[in-house]
Amino acid sequence: KKYDGEYLVRNGEYQVVEGDDNFPRLVIIKFPTYERALEWYHSDEYKPVKDIRLQNSEGSNIIIKGI
């Protein structure tokens, strides 16, 4: 809430119709700006969650500007 993020996708049913399935779990969060997303990712509030995620899973976290 503090960083104005909004979940758009938290997995769900999907079908890969071309290419490889490199992302078995998808989470898409929309932020009002690219800078706000980076602020959230590097925040003290997200750090404990990020540490748990990094210690217990493999994956990618991509922040994209302009979408």
C-alpha cells in the first residue's frame, strides 16, 4: 500500500503457446511509476520478505519502465 502497488496477476491458469515455460509462477504488480517500483524493491519494508524469497526460491524479479 505504501508504495501504491497493485497486484494485476498472482498466477492462475495459463498456457504457454510459444517457447519455453520458464516462469511456472507469475506475479505482476503495477506501480504508478518506474521509480516507485524501485523504491518499493529497495525499501526496508520489503527487505525481510525479499530475504525469505531469495533464500527459499529461484526466480527472476524484473522491473520494467513504461508498461
